[in-house]
Amino acid sequence: MNSSFDVDDVILNFDPASPHARFQATTMAEPSEALPRPIPWPEGTAPTPAPLHASPDEADDLTRFHGYDAVVVTWTAAEATALATLFTPEFPTSAWYEYRHDVESYIPLVTGVKAPFNSNGAEMARYRHSLGLYFPCKIGDARVLLFKSGLHLDYDGPATPVRRLMEEIAQAIKPRLFITTGTAGAIGSDVRLGDVVIAAKARFDCRSQFSREQWANSSYQAAVLPEGALAAITPALTSVNAAPIVGARSSPQVFATSFTTVVTTDFFAFDDSTNHYELNGLGLACEMGDAMVAYALQSMPDIRWYSIRNASDPQIPNPTNQIEQAKHVAASIYMKYGALTTAASAIATWAVIHAGANR
């Protein structure tokens, strides 16, 4: 992998459906191999796109979706592409609506040099000064809004504007369910590539830019899973996209006990065989956003919040204790399998919505 390879750029912005030119020279799967295959959803339960009759103005707020049953927030380009492939077929993220409501008030808050929000690159024009992309769909009778965030806890700077954005979405829509989902790094060797972690709790583990914040190590309880959700995540659904993933189980394991924890870090951390970032014992998956969403929703207790993650990286072997090399290995695995592994957490998200919003 070349020396100019930017791991943070890969994690946030690599889209296997339409990789930007700067990623072309990097080893990765062909787009046709990297995108999720169709899922054999049980009859009458398949997610279906629900496009608006007329495209909204990008400055519109989200109150037209007030009372929707669920909001699903994802973060990276690969995650959003996977969700669109499975939940809004025929409407890829290039067809999703843009959200720039009151964006002028966010501009002074987003100061991070790596934030897509501040990018001046031609390839990133759609993400500059954008708060996100969204598209409505249905799961059974449940009305669902899918939202790819244009803000990110770890890249936007000290003002944490993503907290405000999540509050804004929740207050405008007042959904019954609010689900944050997407890729994560496995913590420990028990969680394998492609497995799913459904959190009973999300906790911060801030050791960098937010280490002095009063919430730097705070924890938040997720809602209890609705009856029938776990049983609906069957091998018939999950094995389809696990099959092409080298190192994955034939059917991803779902970790979802009352002790299962997702860890939100304030930089790109991952677990390796040396426990370099001291993640062992804190949880089963690490990512960069879910605890902040839970924090943002604390004033809205009627909204049931869930964190559903897939292991897009296993614990990374690091026998020579070269953490930068291990970081590049983690990113290369993400490029190849990030969207495929996301299929399993998308299925788990579908299961929670189908069980929790249709009853």
C-alpha cells in the first residue's frame, strides 16, 4: 500500500460503488464484488424505497417526516452505499436527497481539517457544507428515514456539531426508534470479521481530543431489543453476504447480551494482537459515534435508541509491533469488505425495526 494512503480518508470516504480517483491505485475488490448481494427477505417484509413525489429543496428541514417509526443513521460512504443497496434498491446514494437545512450556522462549528464538510476537493463537492444525505423507505408498515451523516464526532473539531445534528433530527421527526449502525473494529479474537454486535450499552473511551470532556468515559444504555428481533436474524439472510468474505463465519455470529458494549473512541482506534489502544475488556466493537448519539438523545427518553455494528475488521495481527502497518492492514480490509460486512448489521437493523415498529 502506498505511503500516501490516508487511513482516515479511506474509512470515511471510500465508496465501493463509485471509488474516487485517489483510491483507484489502491488494492481493493472490484465494485461488483464489494457490494452486498440481494437478501431473500421473508415475504412481505423486504425494505422498499419510498421516494417523495417531488425532490425536496436541500434547505428544507425534516419535519415532513414527523411521526416516522424509525430513523437509521449511518456514517461512512461504504456504509451508506450498503444500506442503499439493500434498503432502497434502484435508489443509490447518488439519488438520495441532500440535507443543508440551516447549514450556515454549522459552518463556524466544523473546524476539523479532515472533515468532509470542509473538503475543497472536486471529488468531495457533494459533501462540502452538507449535513447529510437521506431517503425514506418502508419495512412492512413501518416508515423509516435513512440518514447518512455529513458530520462526524472525530473529524469535525471540538464543538461536536454532530451532537446538535442528531438532536435536530430526533426533535424534527420524533421517531419511535433511532438506530445508529455501520462498521466497527472487532475487540478481542472472539468477534470475527463480519460478525454483528448489538449493544446493550455504548460508552466513550476518549483519550485524545475529548479526553478532558466531562463525558469522556460516560456510558449510555440502549433500549431493550423487541421480542422476536434476534430470532429474525437468520442464517438464510446473513449467509448470502458472508460467503464472499475471507475469514468470516459462514453465518455471522450476533453478539447481543445484556453486557454487550460498543466503544466510541475519539480517533481511529482498533484492536490488534498487542492491545496497543488498550481496548480489550472495554467492549466487543469500537467505532466513532454511537455514544455521542446516545448522549444527544438523553433529553428524549421516549425515543428508543439502538447501536448495531458489524465487524468490518477483525482483531489485527501485529507480531512485529508495528502499529502504523497494522492500521494500513485494517484499512485495506475495510476497503475490500466494509460494504459486504455491513449487510449483516443492515439485516439486524431491519429485524429490530420489523419487530419493534410494526407491533
